[in-house]
Amino acid sequence: MTAPPASCRVPKPPPSTAERLPDFVDLDDAPQLGPIALLQVALQVTTTALDLHHPSVASLREAVVLEPDCPSTLLAQLVCDRCGELYDLLVCYRLALSSPARDGADSDVF
């Protein structure tokens, strides 16, 4: 079995709050972390499954050039790319939640 292409893998977040699953205290402070953590895991599983099903392509260019008559390969690569982007966005959001607000703009208004 070959390793999945590097371009389609969802990158690992830094070993910080964004990497571990939220615990009770985290969820009490920021309940939105629960579904965000679930989404991060789902993105990783989706990307891994697509990598295993379409191991021949490592980039969008390869999908277009090597398998022009296979729309599922092209779409799989596009999904992998979007999963990676969304994963990165969620990591940034979790890191922003874990850092103290500079001017109080992010604090609760209610």
C-alpha cells in the first residue's frame, strides 16, 4: 500500500489547543469547539478515504492531465483541496479562541 499523496493530505495542526479534542472545561467556555472538533476529524477521514480511493493523483493538474475522462478523480482532488483549506481555517479559529482578546472585541456581549 502506498502513502497518500502529500498534496491531498489535510495538514496536521500545531501541537496545541487546536490539535486536542476539547474537554469539559473547554466546552463550558466555548461550546462551539465541540462541533468544530467533530468537523476537523470528519475532514481528516474524508481526505484519507479519498486518498485511498484515488491514489494515482497528487494534484489537481495530475487529475486533469492523467485522468481527463474521470470526473470523480478530479472532483475527489477538489474535495481534498477544500478539506485542507477548511481544516486550516478551523485551526486558525480554534487558535484565535485560545488566545486572549486584545481589546475585548471578541468577548461575549450578552
